[in-house]
Amino acid sequence: MIALDTNVVIRLLMADDEAQYDRVKRLLQRLQDEGEEAVITDNVLSETVWVLKAYYQAGKGEIVSALEYLASAVGFRLASPLRFYNALNAFTNGRGDFADYLLREQAFEAGCRTVATFDKALLTDEGFFEP
């Protein structure tokens, strides 16, 4: 099992550098042939969303589709599927960023009851409050 860095995930999703895209595809095929998986961590998911939004100007629907692809593609394993799906559902339906909802899910898993934030968009969502 190996972990993927954000730049590898972006190359796979965007295929905007043919040589690197081909290398990623070969790596994934090799892993599949060997019965291994590529892990995508929470940090990489958050960075991927940021890059898609900031650099590629992807809209929320495109970002959700990309995340759903990563979650369902053969050969990938999410570091925490439950945390991911809870954050994805909140991001899809909420006003905050994916990273905010992922942070909330991590906080809940760590035993926190809420997250203090100055982000006004999050204050109507469960699990956030303004200090």
C-alpha cells in the first residue's frame, strides 16, 4: 500500500500533463496488478479541493464529482471513509468548504463536541460556534 501526494491526484483528475498522467496511470495499474491500493489521506483530499477550486476554477459540482470518483475508483482507499462521506455530504449541502467539514468530522472523532470558528458561513451548521 502506498499514499498519493496531491500533485499525483491532480494529474490523474485533470490529465493536463500527458507524461505525468501516463506515469500515474501506470503506477495505479501496477498497484492493481500487485493487489495493492493507493491511500488518499484527509490532507490530500483537502489540498485537492483547494487546487481544483483555486487553480482550475472548478465549481462545487465538479469538485463533488471529483471527490466521488476518488472515493469509488478501483485501487483507491480513503484514510477514513466515514469521515470523508460525512464531510462530503455536508460540503454538498452546506455553505462551508470541504476542509471545514473534514475538520469538524476529525474533531468529532477526537471527542470534541464543537469547533470554534469565525467563519460566518459555518455558524448555521451543526458542530460550529463563534467564540
